[in-house]
Amino acid sequence: MNPRTLLPVIFRLVKDTFRQSMASGICWLLMGLSTICILGCLSASVNGPQSLAAAGENADFLPRFDREAQDAHKLKQSGVTVADGTLSLAFGAVRVAVARDVRATVHFFQLILAAGVADTLGLLLTLIWTAGFLPGFLAPQAVAVLLAKPVPRWGLLAGKYIGVLAFVLAQAVYFVGGTWLALALRTGVWDAAYLLSIPLLLLQFAVFFGFSLLLAVCFRSTVVCVFGSIAFWGICWAINFGRHAVMAAEAMAPCGKFSTLLVRLADISYWILPKPVDLGCLAFDALGAQTHFRPILEHNGGLSLGLSVLTSLLFTVYVLIAAARQFAKMDY
Amino acid sequence: MTRPIVEFQNVSKTYHLGLLRRRTIHALRDVSFKVRGGCVFGLLGPNRAGKTTLVKALLSICRPTAGTILRLGRDAAYRGTLARIGYLHESPAFPRYLTARAFLDYYGALSLLTRREVAMRIPRLLDEVGLNDRAGEAIAAFSKGMLQRLALAQALVNDPELLVLDEPTEGMDLSARKLLHEIIHRRKAEGKTAILVSHSMADVGRLCDELAVLRGGQVVFHGMLAELTGQASQEGDVDSLQEALEPMYAGPVHAGPIYAGAAS
């Protein structure tokens, strides 16, 4: 089948996925949550020094708890220069003292939205809510008529997968674009680094939804897809984080606390499986929030974000091929 | 003789079921027959005879364990021929969020029709199945009979050379049944072929020219309708058809065909 014939089919499958998401209410639910976040950003404002860093200097704005800011008054009395900024939310109803300049405060806020809200809560909710799309599509009574059409089986699967990705992309654009615009309008910080979260979110989702697709083809059960993909995300996250923790501990104090076998196992699992923590690190990186943890690993050759993205993508491609092969040989 | 549009050559299908896949079911055993073009071919048999499995194997929904299926002159592994086939599933599940028009647009695209072709055919098809006034309504609001009509329109969306109907009149009212008969007769007059899987003797008697009866996954009869009923007329009456089929439905399953008609 040539691509020119397949493309309109993929387009219809994508369109169908959007219709399905609207009919099931998932589209409106996600948009509603995003709208709440956007409104929250519209109600926020930041007061403080415009910049504390010298030109070209990367002002690391972690750690997250600003004890220094709360003690600002005492520190000032003792002659220390303190960035006594304020982050106010809900049109000033909630005020939080911050020891950052305006730009870093906005980046910090964006980091919470990207890594906490979208990349963790949003990713898990979307995985759960979209998990039913494929088992429903692959139910024998529904899929039999589709399989009697001339479209190759892998084309049907690819169309549905791309459809769900397109839906998630639209949601990510709305959430990230909306919150970015709202914060920029309120604070005057127009740095576009936060927008990098859009492809990162899509990549994260593509990896774990690929696994959900494989489960859907093998088991045709929404429950298996939901719990399977969430458990897989948890395992990948734990291995990714655990491996970095082991590597960092070994690098800082090489006392042989961990057995060679454990280190080797953690390393092999890390390189085979997707790396949600590393993908999240890219967002940290873009927002300039990462100067403590990463260099330790990088100096020991333990972390390469480019390789992390590549190996996560390779895993996804492998899982998608496995799903397509399984679907091709299944009887309905 | 008209060229065969479908040919089954020693087709067998075995399912392995259970957690360890140890339970074996022989759904089809060495099935061989041809369906000539331009006829209405009836596929009959008691429940679990293998009729639906045979239809699924024909449409590449499942793969035969052994044997060859030729579809429109080509091996069934070639999916391109499916663009010239329409299929009505015995109990279809449709995306309920689609309107009737969007539904046909979707399935038309999957049949590799161009946007223009689909746009031209949809109003005509909806009119043909009596759903023109409900074109913009969501399928969720449709009755079972209306869904059957829509399913029929879906099977006809690509104006197929071969129409495969699995229990098409299940849940249809009299007018829908009459409509189906008219469509099949008209298509037959145009030289198009239909395979009808049915338990309704009235439908079989009125529509079919040729029959194959399956039992236990084997062909126990293949021949013209008149050969089975022993009547000169092509249109068999329900009683004589039922009488002729009774021993085939209830009798023992042999290793090979026990009533071989001339058409094979």
C-alpha cells in the first residue's frame, strides 16, 4: 500500500480519535483542568529584583524551600543582601516570599507546572483516560469490520496511535501555551524555554502509550492497559532514579557500598528501558534549574540526555513493532 | 461457466484455546468449494458449524491453519482485493459517537475511497436504506433495526463486487428485510455476487441460487438450491428447504462431503 493511499486513512483515524475523546468527555475534562491552571497563572504576579545574576551567569534557583526569604528581615539587619521577592497567587490572596529574581521565580513556577502538574499528574491522568481507547477499538465486534477493509493491520494501529498522540499534543499545546502566555502577560517574562515542555510531554506520553498499545493488542482489556502502563511508568521511573542515585553515591564516595552485580543490573535495566527522569531533566535543563545533580553523573559518563532520548525512542519503536507484529498474526 | 469469485481449497482452521493453549477446536476441516460470480451463495449450517469462521478466513479477519483461499482471483493474503468487498457483521459494534453520515464517511475512507467518491455516495446510500432524514443524528440514538440498515449501507459504501452478509436480517423488521431482498436482487441483476450466511430459511429460499451446508467444520452439501429441495423452481419453499436440511443439521459428521451437488 502506498503512503498516498494510507495518509487519508490515518487522517480519518486521527479525526475519529478526537471525536471519541470529545464524546467520552476526556477532551473537555483535560481542557477544564488546563483552564483552571491557566486562570491560576493569570491571577499570579511576581515582585522582586529583575535579575540577580551577572550577564551569562546561570542563576540556579533550587533548592525549592526559601527559608532564606522567610528570614530576610533578620538577614538584612545583619548586612546581607537578600532578594526579597514575593510571588502572589489568586490576585494577591496568597503571598509567598521568594529569594529569587523575577525571571527565576517565573521559571520556578513553570517548572512546577511542567514537571509536577503536566509531566507527572497530567501524564498519568492522560494515560489512564486514554487507556480505554484502544481496547474499545480492538474489541472483536468493532474491529472485525475494520479488518475486512483493505487497510493493512499495522496501518489501523498506527492511525489510532497517532490519533491519540495528536490529541495529547493538542492538550499539551493548550496547557503549556496557555500557562506560558498567562504568566508572560502577568510578569513580563517571555522566555520561550518553557515551551520545550510540549515536545517533552509528547515524547513521554508516546513512550508509555506505546507500551499501553502493546498491552491492548495482547489483552484487549482497559484494566490491564491502565494498571500495566502505570506500573510500567513506575518501574521505569524507579530504575531511572535508582540507577542515578547508585551512580552518584558511588561517584561521591566510592566505598563499594553497592555490589558490582547490583550496579551492573541497574545500569543494564536503565539503558534498556525508557527514562522518564532523564526526559524530565531536559525540562529542568531548559529552565536553568539544574546545576547540582547532573554534573556529578555527567563527569562520570553516567548521563547523556541525548542518549537517554535516543534509547527511550528506540524502546518505543521496538514496542510498536512488537504490537504491530502481534496484531498482524491475531485471529478475531 | 462463470469464473469463480471465491475459491476455498482444502481450508482448515484450528483454534488453540485456554491458558496453555492445550484445548483444540477444529473450526474448519478441509473445506473446498467455489463461489461463481453473479450468484447469491448461501452458507448454511447449525450453530458452531464453522460458517462465521469461514467468512472471517475469506475476509482475512482470521487466517486458515491450512489450505488456500482465492478471493477475486488472488490469494487472500493480498489485502487489495478487500477494497472490492463489502461485509456486514452478524452483530456489529459501531462507534456510537458518530452520526450516520460521519460513520459512512469513516468506513468509506477505510475502504480507500476518495473524499469525493464518499461524498457522492453517502446521500444515495442513506436514501437507499431509508435513513436520509437521520443522517445528522448520532448512532447512539438509533434502534437496532436502524443500526442494521446503517450496517448494510456501510457494507455497500464501496459498491462491492462481492457482498458478504453474516446473519443480515437478525433484528430487521419486515420493511428492512424487504429492502435487503431488493438490494440483493438488484445487485444480482448487475452481475454482482453475494454470500449470505443465514438461519432464515425464508431468506435462503428467496435469495440463494447455490448453497453450501457446513456441519462440524466440514462441507456436507454443496450444490444448487433446486438440487437440495428437489424442485424445478430456483426459489425453494421454506418447508421443503427445511425438510431437506434437517438430516444434514442433525446427522453425523463424516470425513468428507456426504451430499455433493453438481455445482462443485
